[in-house]
Amino acid sequence: MPDIFGVIADATRRDILQVLLERFQRDSEISVSEIVAQLEISQPTVSKHLKVLREAELVTVREEGQHRFYSLNPEPLEMIEDFVIPFLSAGFDTEVTVEYLSENGERVPGPAADDAFVEAGEEVLPEEAAAAAERMGRAAARAENRVKELVARFRLRD
């Protein structure tokens, strides 16, 4: 597998990935001709870069007759995220505090552990609540990483 950092180092490939990301977020594919039209670059250039992205497993292709439809495969980019996040978060305080406020904005005590969910000194959540808490935790982690990324970009522009 090619070095993922080398693959995304090329500005044209990053532009293609951006186009593919927009389609990925809408859960759709895009043809080579649509990429050519959107980026205003030649078809051979787009095809050459799509081949590199395919070899790096960053895109998938579906053939329909003579047409090829491309989709983003974001999984290989997780390796980059795992590498970059510690650098983006260096020097940031990531501790989160929670306050409970009444309707009029006054601080109130948080909910106490329910005795029905306490076993052997450990708090136990019902399965649905644990699954919801896990989803919320993942969403919060993604949001935290995105904020750190944006702050780092802002700092680089200064």
C-alpha cells in the first residue's frame, strides 16, 4: 500500500478527495466526467490521480458499462487522524466540566447516582443508556478533535 501521506500530499488529489467527501456526505457517487467539470482539469489528469487514490484504497470504484463511479473510502485516513490529533491537541486543556443550570440560569446540583443502578460500589447504566452515552462520548470526541483542528488551522494563518 502506498504511503498515505505521500498520496494526500498532492494538491490535485486533495481537491478530488474534497469533491468525493461532499458526495460521501450525501451518500452518493460521482463520475469522472463530473469531477472533471467540477475541478476544471483534464480527464486524463483526473483519471491518473484517481488511480493513485484507488491504489491507496482511499476511493472505491463501481463500473457501469463504460462509466466509472467513484466513492470516498475514509477508513485509510483514520491513520492520518490518529497521527495528527496528538499534535493538534498539544498544549490544549481538554478537561470537560459539567454544570447543571435551572431554567433561570442558576447553578443546581447534578443528578445523584440512583441506588437502583449501584452494584458493589459501581454505577451501572441500563443497556440503552450505556449505548447512548457511548454515542454521545464519540460525538463529543469528534467535536473536540474538529475544534482542535480548526484552532490549529487558525493559529497557522496568524
